[in-house]
Amino acid sequence: MSEHRRKAPQPQGGGRAAARRAAQQPAGRRTDASRRATSASPSEAHGEEPTYGGRAEARRAAQRGGGRRRGAGDSAGHEGRGRGRGDSGKKRFIDYPRAGKYGYRRWVPSWRLVSGLCLGFLGLMMGAAGIAYALVVPPEINDLAKAQNNVYYWADNTEMVATGGSVNRQEIEYAQIPEAMRNAVISAENKSFETDRGIDPMGIARAVWNMAKGGETQGGSTITQQYVKNSRLTQDQTLSRKFKELFITLKVGETVPKKEVMAGYLNVSYYGRGASGLQAAARTYYNKDAQELDASECAFLATLLKGASYYDPAGAPDVDPVQATKEKNTERAKARWKWILDEEVKDGRLSAAERAKFKTFPMPLPKKADAKLGGQTGYLVDLATKYFLAHNDQNITEKELALGGYEIHTTFDKNKVEQLEKSISRVYKEKIDEKKRPDLDSHVEFGGASVDTETGAIVATYGGQDATEHYTNNADATGAQVGSTFKPFVLAAAMQYGKRDPDGAEQQSESERTLVSPKSVYNGDNKLQIKRYNGEVWRDKDQNEWRQTNDGDHNYGPITLRYAMQESANSPYVQLGMDVGTDKVKQAALDAGLRDDQYLADSNYPSFSIGTSSPSAIRMAGAYATFATSGKQREPFSVTEVKHEGTVIYQHKTVTKPAFSSAIADNVTDVLKNVVENGTGTPAQLEGRDVAGKTGTTDGNKSAWFVGYTPQLSTAVSMFRLDDDETKKNREFLEMFGTGGEEKIHGASFPAQIWHDYMAEAVKGTKVKPFPKPEPLGDLVYGGGAASPSPTPSPTPSPSASSEMPESPSPTPSSPSPTPSETCAPLDWECKNNQNGGTTDGSSDGGNTDGGTTDGGTTDGGTTDGGTTDGGTTEGTTDGTSNGNGNGNGGFIGGGG
């Protein structure tokens, strides 16, 4: 071929096409290509391009470098062949960034990549969820969710109050939940409850749809979800808690029976007015047990689950003063109540005929102030709680009790509690006037307790006017001294242990002692010099001698112990206590039922025998009950039985201890019976019934008592004034001179009046029983300087007796009444002389000749005639009665033991 027809030689770079492609490449790529070309041939040093041997070879070279030079092909076909391959020409598992794409397209994932990732993520999540579900363990029910009230019951097993736990709740079993309540909640809250697995997607969608339409809604959460949230989780609104709720709900839905879920949900839900749980709600809104609710009432209570603050007809202005008014709440409650009943009909859970019966909205009871522990209830609950904590065998602590769930059955008789409160309230209303006498009638307090003599059960107490305002329980120990109500223990000790031989040693056996009869005679003089059993004058640590006073400085002369008790003369019983031994007096008090605690005074002082101790009204009533039962002592108690979750965990067992022989106890009762019939206790007489009792008034007229009993019931009533600062450790007792318009408060006044009014009602309908007749006991002894009579006693009255005879002539001067010594045998304790209303009863002075009784208060710490009157009790009534036991000339105004 001729030379001119031959093609011009192609450039050594792959020809014009290769040059064109190279020209189209960005400058950076051309630079790389030129660098590679330069380094690829020795001729590069001379600026020569490598020879590829034509187009085909250049194309193959471009394909081999496609991984590094993506998109360098000269056509779409070349791009397709280079797409998705690496430098080695192999496809990548994840083509991202995308090969063969430029600009933003290079970073947009393909549909294959997106779908693959979604499927992978879904599989991963399902796997994680499966593992989480398998590993999840539902947490235990919260303590707060299990917390309930403690329910206290009256003695007749009717409910007194539900309180004491941290939450107002009483848990009930599924069987105790009315079917109507279950149906109402399911129709209103979770229609698929019986078939779902705890989560209801359709229910959530339906709730959203109804909410969008503005209609009535079911909650998006199922009953199981709400049960889990309320009982097993916190109420935090966090994402982590939501995830926990989801998995735990699924687990609970699979593993926990529907009955248990429903019971748990209704028992833990809040219904407003402080009521958690269905039982508390039924009590709060309708004052009935849950089992007694009808379908209409159940529908209303189900309404409250949507939000009690906005559905309680009583309103909740403290929550929302604008939207939670009574009117708006009532309107909302009626609408939802009607809707729930209609939904039950739609769901086949309530017949149309039954639904037709409920046309009237079941308006709940008015909302009450939170005063369930007001009045006497708080004191009763406090007593029962303390008793149970102190006596349960399982060592249940106060903290455990606070979790609630306990049924505490008490001994308190509702009628008797109300009657005791009414009797005391009457005195407050009629006699105590703080406005009229602010300095005299302020801070007046009463306490009281009544005990069944046969069992020791505390049937009634009075702790104060209101437990929510006055916190100290006045039925318990208050520090108020009991005064002469302590004297029966001295007499019991004298008959139990006897008078010591003056010539014997300090500690003497029973054979060396002489048992004392109530007929024994002791010196009743005022300011009597008190001596030890051996005749030595008693002196305190400062060497001051003791001079015991009587109220009104009255001199009785030699009198029997029976008569001294009747008139509440102090000097005979102070000296008797010294002769017997104040340690023995203390033991007799303990045997009767008092406690050896801070309220029992120091027995090393003569005044111990006349009531410087301050036991509680409960203890005094219990101790006197020992005399009523012929010497059988039974501990006062306030709880009969306690149950927890249906199981009996405590049951009271009556323990009877022989404190005194029947002869001793019956003689004490007979002496105290005489006090009520003829002495300072006459205001306590009950028509047709035997009553025994004793009055007591203390030093400075700072407290007054009456303690008495019938064969069946023993009751103690105290009165005192105490400054109202309950934060003080040592509170001050105030004098009661002039209180209530009385010159002086004494046991025979307000305390005896209250005792009478209460007991008259408390024993109604009970069998009339007499006290047992006492058998003779002990010897006739003389003490305090009283001399034994000569074999032929003179009938002439003693000077002291004649000096106390009234100056006015006898009503029948022509035939004067005989003196006591002329009509009664000497020291005959059964003899009674009613001349001028006086009662001799063994007194050498012929009794109380002016018809009055002298009976006083405790003089503690003063010094009289060079001796101390530390703790002596002076008791009596002056200007007394015209007939010996009436209220003539102003009644008992001078004080009384």
C-alpha cells in the first residue's frame, strides 16, 4: 500500500478517543494519570507517553483500573461494567457509598440496602425483645401498694374505724368484689380484659379515635397495665419506666390469673377522699362494705377511677377551683355513670331490665372532715394499739403495724363509751365556764375508765374532749395523785400482813404479826404525831417529825378503821401504814393490780398510804375490780383478737391471779360499801344496787377522784387542772379552789356525780347482784395512841365527843336522844346512831354530831408545829349535811376524799 494511503500514526496514548477521554477527566485525575504514565515507562523521562497498542488495549487498561478510576469509561456500557466492583473487580457486600454514582446520588442508599437494613433491625429488635421477655421477672408488689388501714372493731364486732396504716385501704379477696363492680370496670376501662394478654393495641387505637371525635373514652392502658403501674412500678413518667411497664405487663398478662389482676387493680386504685381500694371507697362514699354495693353504686365508683378530683360530686376546689367545683363534678359524674351502665348493656354485662331500675344517680354521702380519730376514737385506737404492740407473741413492731392490714378487735363497748363521754360533757356544759371564770375554769380535765370485773376487759374510757386537740390520754397515767382512793390498799395490807409487834425486829414473820380487823381502833386526831411501828417518832432526813393533818383540822378521836374510811380521816390510815409497813402497803397495791412504775410514789414516806401515787384511771378501776371479785386479780386489757390477712395472730387469754383471800377482799368491799351508804361517797348511790367506792382529793385541791364498783363493773373518774402546754416535761397541776363555782373540788362532787350518771346507764339491764357478806377477820387492835377500853367502859361521853355536840337543844328536850355510848356497845362497828344525822359506827365520840363530814386534801411538804406534813392527805367535807348523807346547806363544799 502506498505510503500516502497509510493512516497517520496514532498517538501513544490510545488514540484520539483516549485523548478525548483524558481531556474530559478533571485536572486532578489527569495529573494522577500522567503521574502513573510517567512512572510506568523509562521513556517518561524524555516526555514520551506509553504505548498501549491500540484502542482495545487502552480499553482493557481502563477496565483494569476501574476500581481506582470509577466512571473513567468512555460510554454508559463501560460504566455499567465498572459499577459495584472494587479494585479487584469484585462486588461489595454493602454498596455504600454507591459505586458508579456521582454527586449526591453516590450517598443515597439503594432500596435494596434500605429494605435489608430494616429487616435486619427488625430481626435484631425481635431477638432482643424475646431475650428481654424471657429474662424479665415482675418485681414484687410495692409496700405502698400493699399498705392498708388497720380496722378497729367495737366489742360487738362492728367497725369502729379504719385507720393506723399509711394508706386508707382494706384489701379484700376477689370473691368479695361484687360482679357488678367487675363488669362496670371492664366496660369502662378495658373491654377486652378477659381475652387480651395485657396489651390491647385495638383498645389504644379506639381510645385515640374516640378522643379525636371528642366522645367518651376508654383508657388507652389496659387494666393489667394500670395494675402493673400502680402496684409494681414507680409513677415516674420516664421512657425507661414505660419500657419496663411494657415487658412486665406482657409477663404479668401471661403468668398472673385474671382474677388476681382484677382484685389487685381494684384494691390498689385510688378513689378519692383518701380512700385507696374498693372496700375503703365503699365505706367512704356509701358507709357500707363492698359486698353490699349494687350495680348503680358500682358504676359510680368505677367513674371515680377516671379521676376522683373531677368526678366526686363533693368537688375538689383545692385541686382545681375552676373545673373541680361541686356542680361541674356532679354533672361529669352523672354523665359518665350513665354511660358506664349503658356500656354494660351493650357488652351484655347488664340486662336492659336491670339497667332500667337505675334511673336516679346514687349520690354518695357528703364529704366529711378528716376527723375519724376525733372525739374518743383516737384515744381508744391509741390504747388498743399500744396494748397489742406490748402483748403480741410475734413481736410485731410499730413499723410493721403501720403497713396496715390488721383487724383489731377491741373490748370497748360503744354505748358505754358514749355514755361516759355524755356524763362528763354534761358537767362541762353545766358547771365549767371559762368565759365566766377564766382563771378558775380553764384547763379543766377529766379522765375515766370502766372495767368488767369478771374479765378485766376495758369497756369504756374517757381520754379528753377530743383526741385531735388534746393529745394526752387522761384515761392513762397523767400524774394526777389519787389521794384517799389509795386507802383500801392500806386496809387490805393490814388484814393480809398484820400489825407488827412493837418489840419485834424490823422484818417480822406472819406469826409475829397481828392481823387487823376493820373494827380496830386508831387515833383520828388532827396533827397526829406519826410514829414508827416500834413507837419511835418518824423523822425525815432533815430530822423533822411528821404531824398528820385531817381536812378542816378535824379531830375525830379514837375511831374504827371502818369509820375512818367512811369519813376519809387521814391520821388513822397514815399510822396504820406505818404499823403494817409501807412496803407491805405497796405490795398490796401491786397485788391488786397497780404497777411498780414511775407513777407509784416512794413508799419510804408515811404519806404513801394516803395517795401520793398517780396511777391511771384504768389501773385504779382494775385494782378495785380485784376487791369486787373477792380477791381475784385480772389484768385490764383492751384487745381480744387480732387478725392479719384472715389469720388470727393474737388472742387474749384471761389469767386470774389470787391477790387476796375472799375474806380480805370482801371485808374491804364491805367497808367501801359503807362509804357510799353513809360517808363521803353517798352521791354515787345507785337505787336498788350494791355500790362500793371511795373518794379522793389531794394536796392543794389539785386533783379529785371517785373510784367505785358494783359486782359487775368497776369505774374510776378523775378530775384535775393541768397547764395546757403538752410539750413540757414536768407540767404543773393547778389548784381547783372555786372551779365550777364550787368552794373546793372534792371526790364527792363532780367525779362522784359523773360516776353515778354513767353507771346508772351502764348497768341498766344487767342482773342485780349483791356483794358477798364478809366473814369476820383479824383482831381488834389499837393504834396511834388509842387506848384499849377498860373492862367496864363508862357510858359518859368523852370530852372530845361532848365538845362536838351541837349547841342547839335537841328537837325533843323532854326526852333527849341517848348518846352513842348509851345505845351501842363499846366500839361496836355495826352500831349506827342517826341522832342529828350522824353516824357513830364505832366512833367513841358518837359519830359526826353536826351532820357533816370532814374530808380533805393532801398537804405535801409543809411544816406544822415543827414537824413536816410531807404528803399527808387531809380530807373531809365541812358545813356538810343536815342528815349525815344528804346535801343540806350547800352540800359537800369543803372537800372530800
